[in-house]
Amino acid sequence: MLIDTHCHLDAAEFDSDRGEVIARARSAGVGAFVIPAVERKAFEKVLSICGENLHCYPALGIHPMYVGDAVPEDIEALRSRALEVAAVGEIGLDFFVENYDRERQIHFFEAQLKIAREFDLPVLLHVRRAQDAVLASLRKIRVKGGIAHAFNGSFQQAGEFIRLGFRLGFGGAMTFERATRIRALAADLPMESIVLETDSPDMPPSFIGKARNSPEYLPEIAEVLANFRKMTVNEVAMATTANAREVLELE
């Protein structure tokens, strides 16, 4: 069995066939799904989907690219639902977009880290061109760990995330031949540090072109990782599932 540790099944792209997508993924060998919200207005939808579908686990948070519209009441809304979630997320920092308010991002990121610490929850991290800044916040506000989604840092930064209790998420990006750094990380990092994800409906793997990404493609992503590491797909599934279960404390 595989676990998709990061899939946005609440996205509008899945509104017409969400149940069928989940069913196809289950038939392909994906037994559990972690569904992170990216803003407060998505909280109820994520919780509803997870309540209606077995082994779908909710995470609630305010994504760094959504903090421009966030208000303090959103943090209180997150706190009020903290007992209902598997993780706080998707949260983090994104310095890719020039002139996007970094201080505001840091403020909301650290406020959410404090909630994760308060409720002893893992976090799902969004980290884009902000590895060191995210690590600085994690050292200041220590949480129990979590997953650095779509990891694309250095080996040194990977080691620091691992030291702080995090697993590193790999998905469709590593299926592209030009993604040499991500491929090297996936091949050489300790296996106990790796989890799999799709980031559906985004980040489609190379073998589907520009089509909508979906958890049903996770087994083929696992096969790519297996080839890198000279393992069987079953060995990869067992290892990454154990890693996800441990860090997120899933059933």
C-alpha cells in the first residue's frame, strides 16, 4: 500500500469526479490520502471530504501564497479545528515571487507553527526558495516534525530538516530527467527520510504531460524512485508508507 502524503483533492478540478478519482487510486494501490487546505475558506470542504472517505486525512493551514488575504481570525479558526486534523498545513514560506510580503508570510507561518506546537501536531511545509528561512523558524518554534513537501533543497539542508524530525516529500518532479538535483536527493538520502506525494492536481509527472495530476499516478512515481534506489516497488511502498505513518501518526 502507498500513501499520498500531499494531494489537494478538495480542488475544484476534482469536483466532478472526486469519488471516481479516489476509487481509481485505491484500485492502483494507494490506500491513504493526506489532504491539506491552503486557506481558511477551504477548511470545511477538506474536513467534509475526509469525513466522507475512509483513510483520507485532513490537514488545515494557510499557504504562504494566500496570506495576503488572511486575517487574525483565520488563525483562531485553525486553532478551533486543531483537534480534528492529522497535521497543520499547508504552511511555510515562498520567496519565489519577488516583492511578495516576506514579513507577513513569516508572521502567519510562525503563528501556525505555534498552534502545531500547542496541539502537538506535525506540519506540512511549503518551502520554495526559502529553505534557510523556514529552518530558522523551525529552530525558533520547535514542533514535533512533519513533512517538507516537494523538497528541493541541498543535501545539507535536507540533513537539517531530518534532524528536526521531518521527512522529505518527493513526487512528480523527480520523474523529469532534467531534475538532476531532485533525482540525486531521492536516490541518495536515507530511505527512512523519504515519503511520496503527488501534489494533485498540480505537479504532473513527466509521463502524463500537462494532464490533471491525480493520486492514481503515485504507483508509477514509486516505480521511478525504486529504479533510482535499486529497490522493488513493493520495498519502496513498504518503506515510504511506514515513514508516513510514523511522522503523521496515521492509523
